[in-house]
Amino acid sequence: QVQFVESGGGLVQPGGSLRLSCAASRTIFRVVAMAWYRQAPGKQRELVTTITTGGSTNYADSVKGRFTISRDNAKNTLYLQMNSLKPEDTAVYYCNSAALDLRYPWGQGTQVTVSS
């Protein structure tokens, strides 16, 4: 089984930046497309961005041009660079497989709060 540990969240002002990290307990990024998800209070978890094993990326319209997903296969770590943050980006952010039929146990997530 794979475990994820997300980190890097915090409180940031609108327009600020954060870089999230997701450390995986096993080497899976070469064989599994990965994604970042987020869940805001009172809302369902939503897909933010994906990266395929080949490195192709895709983004939700709400974050396109502001967020960048990347990974370091040698470190078993997935990243999310978030720029120009908005209050509506406030959520708990999680990483997991991007495949609908493949879900590992969810980590604890990392809280991102965008507020002045």
C-alpha cells in the first residue's frame, strides 16, 4: 500500500504563493498518473491538476495559469506551485492517483488558507 504525506500549506495573503509537497512511501510516479485534489469547507473534494507518467499536465479552469504541478521521481515527491492565490483557493489539499479506478488511502492533507 502507498501512503502520502502532504506538506507546505499555511496562511497566505491574496496574491501570494505557496509550494506544496507530497511525499509517497513507494516509487510509483513512473507508473501512476498523479493528481492534486482539494476540499473546501462544506464542499466535495475536487480535482485540481493531474500529471501523467509521461509528464503531460492538465489543470482545472479555476487554477489554470496560476498553479503548476511537477514531480521528482528520484525523491518520490509530487509538488504543486501555487501563485496568485485567491481566497477561493482556501481548502485542504491532497495528492493521490489520478485514475478513477485506482485510489490509495488519503493522507492527512495540508491546509491552505488565503486571507488578508
